[in-house]
Amino acid sequence: MNFILFDGKARQQLMPLTTTRPIADIRLGILTIRQKWETYFSQTTSTLTVKYLQPLYPLHLEQDNVFINGSVLPNASLAYQIARLQPNHAITHGNTVLALRVEGKFPSLLHTTSGEVRPIIDDFKRQEPDAPFLKINYLWDIYSLNGVAIQQDFELLTLNRTSAPISPTNQVINPDAVFIEPGASVECAILNASQGPIYVGKGAEIMEGAIIRGSFALGEHAQVKMGAKIYTNTTIGPHSKVGGEVSNSVILGYSNKAHDGFLGNSVLGEWCNLGAGTNNSNLKNNYSEVKIWSYAQEQYINTGQQFCGLFMADHSKCSINTMFNTGTVVGVGCNIFGSGFPPKYIPSFSWGGSQGFVSYQFNQFLHTLKAVYARRNKTISDAETAMLKYIFEKSKVNELSI
């Protein structure tokens, strides 16, 4: 079997995080959705996504292909059921295709729109999933499901393994639910795993005085700064730095919130930076449900959430003491600064703040990006430059809506 993760209808609803990546490369829990599937199947996957992302996430086809919905989180039951699918069989739930198996290089019974596999479902023998499963459909699902996802990933990654020793300088509650990978450093911290597990990745560091309550995941080579207060259901992705106060939030990776300030019920993409003293509101003064901008509907929609904070896409940054209102959505490559609350919706490549915005010049953006990458010993590829240039050109006319 050759496993391919495809973008479904949820892609538009998960923008702007999916502006620069397939759904399967969103992180929630400890791993990205792709990493979860690859762990279950013990093999790599490829991707079927929109055309402008395909060079960065190439599609690999063989004679026998299994397409899996990239917005679905795996579990043991679903992975077992998919691995035993027969040709021209599909697993569906209502009108949603979870997985299907077809033979042929690229079957004529499939066509794609916005990276979605649209099978002529009558040609498949359908079956329902054998057990409940998790699926992300909206931005707020990422932080809402994060606690359950951390628990599932923790069990998957630590099965039949032993944690590295926990330093006696730490104060630990329920040490059996704390797992520290080799090379990580945790000293003089308070780790409370009574309500959920705590996972510390390879080469990561938790500095002195940090207070952490599980469920919590810290990615490889990420860092929790001195005196940080981390509340439950939070994921700090690899190579990120976090300080201050963080609650029920997900940072995908390579992003920094290194100073004091509050981040709650929020999701940050990669290569973001929040200036010192940045805060976001995650609760309205009247305690009503929060509305956010929807790329799919091109209007504000009700999240049904009382707690809902900041959603910031890749390569966006803000200056010191920035204040974000409840349910703020920030696109790709933005630079936000100045006093007052910026708008609740900030299109990609915007430069400015509450006083107004202009378009961020692409050459200036690229110059900054290269400097940021160089600090992590990385360089930008031609394919990534082309992808970002495409998003920039689209955003000058209208926010990317393909």
C-alpha cells in the first residue's frame, strides 16, 4: 500500500494555517497529523494538495494507493481498518470520506478541487469506521482537541519505553505521567502531571522556576524560559521559545513567545514572533461566544466558543506590547506594530496596526525571512520562495481563497 494524505473540505476552514501547508502538517498533540499516520503505518506518506503547494509537498503514486483524509487524526482502530481496505473500498462517515483504496496510477474516478479528493462514491463499497475518531474542521478545533491529542500521542510514543531520569531538583506530581526524552534538560521546575501527561522532547529545555501543568508537550530543541507559567492542554512545537503565561494553546514550531505576556486559546504557525509584553484576549467582557473571520465564507462566523484567542499564520510578527482582541486572525507574513488593538482580521502581508495597514513589500519580507532562517542555520528553498511569492501576489488582490 502507498499512503497519500489529501486535503479535504476543511482546508478552506483551516486557513490561514493551511495557506502554507497541507492540513496533515498541522501539529496538535505532540506530533503533526502526518507524523501520527506515519508512526501507525511505519512508513512515509505523500500529499495531494493544491497546485501551488505541491512542489513543496510532492505527490507519489504507485499502482496500489490509499488516500487518507488529512484532517482525520488516526487511532489504532482506524489505522487497522484502513490497512485492511480492499481495492475500490472506502471508509466514510456521513458525507465525509475518511479513506479509500484504489488501484491504478491516478484513477479516473477521482478528481480534485482545492486539494480535495472527490470520489464518485457510488463506485466504492462503503463502510463506516469501526470506532470513534477525531477530526479537525475549524481553527478552534486545534486547541480544543489538543488535550486529547497529547494524551493519545503520549501513549503512542512512550509505549514500552522508559523516560530519561527526572532531576531531583524538580518538584513533580505524578512522575509516572512525565516522559523526558534523551538530551532534554529540566531543572528546578514544578511539573504537575496529575491532570494529564507531560512530554519533553529530545534536546528541549525547561529552565528554572517554570511551572507546568499537564497535559503539556514540548517539542525537540524547544525551550521554556525561566519562571514561565504553562497551563494545561498546551503544545510548544520544536525549536520554539516560550515565556510568560500560556494556556490551552498550540505553537506549531520555530516560533517565539519568549517574554512575559499572555497567550490563551490560540494557535501560532511557524516562524512567528510575539514581542515582549504581547497579550491576547480569549474571553469577551460580556462572556458571549466569539466570532472570527472565515476564509471559506469570507465573513465573520460564530465559533460557538466562549474562550477563543489568536490565530497567527506563518512568518507573522508583532512588536512589543501588542494587544490582540478575542478571535483575531492574522494571515501569512504580517508585521504588526503600534498602540491600540489591531483589527480582528489582518490579511496576509499586511504592515501596520490599529492606525491602518499597507502592503508589506515582498523583497523586504524576504530579506527578513532569510535573516530569521540564518539564525537557525537554515536557508529558504526556491520552491518555498515561489510559494510565498504566489501567496503575496494573490493577497495583493484579495485574500487567498482558492
